[in-house]
Amino acid sequence: MAAIELQNVYKIFGRRNKEALKMVQAGVSKADVLAKTGCVVALDDVNLSIGASQISVIMGLSGSGKSTLVRHINRLIEPTSGKILYNGEDIMQLTPSGLRKFRMHHSSMVFQSFGLFPHRTVLQNASYGHIVRGTKKAEAEAIGKKWIDAVGLKGYENKYPSELSGGMKQRVGLARALAADTDIILMDEAFSALDPLIRAEMQDQLIDLQRNLAKTIVFITHDLDEALRIGSKISILKDGQVVQTGLPDDILRNPANDYVARFVERRVHIPAQAGVSK
Amino acid sequence: MFPKSLEFSISQPINDFVAFLIESYGETFRAISNFILSGLLQIEWVLRALPWWGTILIFMAVAYLCVRNYKLPLLVGALLMLAGMLGLWDLTMQTLALMLMATLISCLVGIPTGVLVAKVRVMRNILIPMLDIMQTMPSFVYLIPAIMLFGLGKVPAVLATIIYGVPPLIRLTSLGIRQVDQEVVEAALAFGSSSRQILFGVELPLAVPTILAGLNQTIMMSLSMVVVSSMIGARGLGQQVLEGIQTLDVGKGLEAGVGIVILAVVLDRITQGLGQSQRRD
């Protein structure tokens, strides 16, 4: 079952975006739209269904619109046109307070440069999701503590983010998202800022956690190896368009076009099958 | 010669406007005036009721809490001692009371205004040029109407001090809030925070070091208004500077000047220390 569905989503940045939208829908190329209206087309007719309880990876190079795309799911960025459905319900129809409730209870997020609150301790960061929704402090911190332990940061509860290494910071980011107890977790290049060893460790940890938790995870990356390693399903984004969606094996065996094929060819080694199969 | 036919004057309409304000809102201005005056008198009363060593100890304790070392408290203690030994204790306390009152009101006005400037583009476009005017307009230009509205003495002095001193606080509050890492704000949003939770739980706490730098600037600029304030009847160190100048008593003027510098150093170091202790990177 699809937990999240994006239907005909367009996102155009710029003042004259309505005008630009019509041009894009009429088939005018992005370069011409930019030249005529000064608007940048970030997402171009994206249709995507994201399955519940699995890791869906959206892969693309920088500028492909992947970070913009993931921010549409919790409406940190509003689409210029299109529908975003969560369990069949159109989240574009939510009122501001409805949207806040949706974010509190259904979607949390992990950021590329961590997005931790520098003035709060590890524990306060991890329990933030519950503090925001008004859970009692003791209870919120008990939950935060549990997830700090789960990501392997026991003993660091009272440290500040500036006292941690990059890998540890992202563990706090992960603990914060998990502690919020939402069914969706959006991960925007969550491991891209980490060095390769820590990164592999974090990927393993994510796969491990996912085995028990069965969250709906949308994982953004620019790294095909990472995508193949953790993804149950992979969508490849280029210039704001989804060029291929499929199982990791499909992508490897039947690249939809030259662009995808080039990605696959440049891979140095075959991925560990354990991470791929689901 | 510039053609006479193109000249116009705004002085008459402004005179009429001030006259209208005095006639129609005299009561309101008197109420504001009384409010500020009673606040100021209370601060002064406390400062004068405290024994001199009590005041010095409080300052040293505050300094210690701000920087957590012994150097600054000792410096603060020694400087205040010196002010007392120069026979400037009462005058220094009067000036300090004026400073504290002006700073308090500056904070009450400046920080919310700074937030507004950071959040609302229209407010930014309107207020930033106004702040420039407040800082460059010669203070006597607004002192005279202030005296007409509030009477001679401490209240117009406080107001003039605020007008001159508050712009850096507004600017730096706004800067501090706009400088907060966008990803951190995004993270707060993504977990469902309301704009109030973001302002008070994320943006303001992270802007504190910058806001304190603004407060420091505000206090420093306020101190430079001390002598001007005395010209309209506020007592304190400025008054002695004036007396010194008027009687060609260079020594007396310089003594009072030293008092102002002492106050400046003490307040500057304490607020700077506070700002640095809040920085966490």
C-alpha cells in the first residue's frame, strides 16, 4: 500500500511562477522558461507513490530537485501545483494547525547538516518532538533517553551538539526523528556529510532499526551505492523529473535510459545483497 | 540662486503639530512622564539606600556571574572604589539610575521591534531609515519638543537617551534572528513547532549573543548622552562636567569625565562578558 502519493507535482521558484507553470505544462523547455520568465523549474510533473513500512530512496545529483521534493511531503515547501496524499488524504487541504498536527504525529525529518538545536542538550534535542506537542517533560525525556540509548549514545545525554563529532550529531538527529514516534521519517542526505566508514556504520544501523520499526522512510541521496544498499525501492530524479522507479535490481539490470545507465556503469563494485533484498 | 518659487518650509506645520499634541494629549504625556519618573526614582532610591560597599559587592557578583573569573570582578570593584574616592559616588549613582532606566525601556521597546523588523519586510523597509535618522539627527532637535511635551528634567533626558541609544539594539536583534541557521528553523518546523515556539524556543535563544552585543552598544551610546542630558536638567556626572566647563574648572570637569569613563568601562565589560558567556559554538 502506498503511504504517500505525489500526483502531478510541479514546483517553480520565481515571482512569475503561475505563468511559468502554464508554459511548462504546455511543453516549453526549462531553459526557455528561465529565459522568458526568470523562473526556475525545480519539479516537473512528479508522480510518485511511496510504499508504507519500507525505505524508499530518491536519488539524484545536486540540482535535480531531490531536497525540494522531500520537503513537499511535510510541506516545508509548497508545490506550485499538484496533489500530495497521505494515506489517501490530501495534505494540501490541511489548515495551518492541521498541518502542525500532521508534522507532529506523522512525519519527522533528518537533515544533511543535522539541524540540531545548538542551545539544547542531546537529551533535549532528542525529546524535542514530544516537547513541541506538549508531552510532560519527564515523560518526553524518558522517551528521548530510550532513543539515545538505541542509537548508541548512552552517556552523552547532557552534552551539547558542539561537543559531538559529525557521526554522533547525526545519531542525535536520527534519535530525534525516531523519538517523535511518527510513521514517516524523511531523511534528506542524512549521511552525506559523514566520512565513508561512519556512513557505512550509520547505514547498517538504519537497516537494523528499520527491521524492527517498519517506518515509512523516504531517503534522499546522491550516491547510488547508498541507494542500492538501503533502498527497497529507488526513484531516480533528473532535472526535476522522475526518470525511473524500480527495485534496486531493476535499476541495475534494466536502466530506463542513458542517464541511469551511466550511473550504473560507474559503479565500481556489486552491492552487498543483504542490504538490497527485502 | 535657488529659485524662491520652489522653496517650501515644513517648520510651521510641525510647530502646529507639536502645539496640537500639547493641547490635546497633555494628559497622556503627563502620564507617560510620571510613569518614567517614578520608575527612575525607584531605581535611584534603591541605589542610594544601599551602602556603598553593598553596591560594589553587587556589581562584583554580577561581573563574576557573567564571566566566571576573578579578574573582571576585581577590576569592577577597583574602578567603582576609585569613583567613590574621587567624591563622585552620588553623581555616579544618579547617572547609573538614568542609564538603567533608559536601558530597561530600550530593551522593552528595542527587542520586540527588532523581532518585527526581522520578520516583516514592510517594517524593515520603514524602520531601518528611521533608525538612521534617529542616530544622525542632532539630539537638540528632538530635545526641545521633548521638553515641551514632558517638561524639564529627567524624563526628556531618558527619552533622548533612548532615541539615541536604541537603534543598535533593534538592528542587532533583527540581525541575530535573521542569522539563525535556516536548517535549524526548518528542523523546528518539521517537528510541528508553532511560530511562537520557534521564536521563543529557537530563534531568540540563538540570537542572544547578538542581542547582547546590541545591548552593549545601546549602553555605550546612552552614556555618550550623559552630558547632553544634564543640559536639560538631569543631574549626575554630566552636570558636574557642565559646571566644570562653565567655571573653567578643568580639573573638576575631568574628574567627572573620569567618572563617566569608569561607568562606561564597568557596564561595557560586564555586558560583553555576558555576551561571550552565552556563545556556544
